Amino acid sequence: MPPRDNPTVRQIRLGAELRKLRETAGRTSREAAGLLSVDQAKISHIEAGRVGVGEERLRRLANFYRCDDTRLVEALCEITRERRGQFWFDEYRGILTPDFLDIAELEWHAKALRSLKSVTMPGLFQTESYARTLFANVWPKLPESEIEARVEYRMKRATVLDGDEPPSFEAIIHEAALRMRFGGRHVVREQLDHLMRLSERSNVTVHVIPFTCEDFVEVTQPVLYVTWAVPQLDTVQADSAFGNRFLMADAELKKYRLLLNSSKHASLNPEESRQLIHHIAREL
């Protein structure tokens, strides 16, 4: 089977963790290849997420690397059992770009989500009209069919919050995002009302950073911090002018945890946040 051209975030993370386990154990890729009776290039492809590895082989490698973290091994084995076409977002392959699918994959497998937004609402919180306004104003302009596909996809993503065991979602939103009038008063009022309803869910917490905050908080870069089954697999998705970046290094994860914690510290509590959202909606 030829190497994958576009491995998913989960596939990349599986390979990265295997490489980390091998290096921690002081083993070489040649030794790993010898254990599995494959060539060394295949180990490199596995560790890059470009070639899959079965559960039995993964367990052999974990034992070879003297990994005694059973929770991590089981979490990695779960990834090996996943197949393309298994999840709802797979139907959009070839319609939307891979980074769109990667975000849905992150959310689908998450145990907890933390988001920091300064100008727009978190994707999972957006109404259809609000999302359509954002996509319709992407530059260069998108074809109408692309806009509709993105809107439909974003609405389906939001259903992850409605599952039997939905992830917890802590959203930190700057007041600026609440006051932006994307799409006009009607669209924004509908969006704020929707945000109010979401904030009352048991698995959703909304914090607002008010304009009156006197501490500087770096909120210019939208961030989504995803907690998976074990902390070693946590992942950050950061938006930029050049597209999404997915960050996995321990130092990067620590940096964004600190950023989110400081942002929360500068925010209003959930009840005060709801009062501010309600006040802004009434002004429209």
C-alpha cells in the first residue's frame, strides 16, 4: 500500500507518539524495523503517519520500547482500529480541504474542548446565518456551492455537543466578538440568543473577556485546545492567515494551557458573562 498523501491529525499523532516512545527507549528505527521484519523506510513512514500500523504490531512495538503506560497504549490502539469512511465527516473528503476534516476529527474524539476567540464565535456555536455570512465574505470569493458545503459541514460539526457523552466545552470569547455585526442586527441577535441557550447547557461554559479588562491578554490568535483520552495526545489547533496549524509538542501545549488559563482569569464568570451577552443583545 502506497504512503498516504494526507494523513489525518490522529494518524500523524499516532506516528509521533510511536517515534517518541522509540527515542525515549533509546531504540533506533533500524531495530524497530528488524522487530517487525520491514525495511527501515517503513518505520519512518509509520512515524510520520503516512503508513498505518495494526494493533498487534503496535503492541509489539510498545513492549519493545518498554512502555508501561497502559492507558496510552490503549488510546493508540483505538486509533489503529479507525478506518476511513467510519465517521460522518469522511463523506466530505474530496469536497472540503483536509484541514476542515481534521478539525471535525479533533472534536469528535475529544473528551474536553477549550476555545479562545477574539473576533468571531467558536465554530461549534455558530448559527447557520452567521456561518454563511462568514464564508460568503472569504477572500477570494468562494463559489456558492463551496459556501453551502462549508455551512452544512459546520452545522453538522455542532452536533458533537449533543451526543450521549458530549465533550465539555469551555469557551473564552472577547467582548469584541459579541459586538461585531457580521450579517447585520438580525443575524447577530439570533447568534447571541443561540449563545445564551448554549451557555445554559451542563457541558458548556462561556466566559467573556470584557472591554473593561485592564490586563493585556494575547487573544489575537484563535485557539482550540483539545483534550483526548490521555494527556499525551492533547492537541492545539491554531488559526493563522495561512490556514490551520496543529500543535502537539509538550512545550507548545504548555504554552497554550497557560494562555487559556490567563484568559479565563481575565474573564467574567459564567453568570456575569451571560448578563453581558444579554445586555449586548438587547442593544441591537
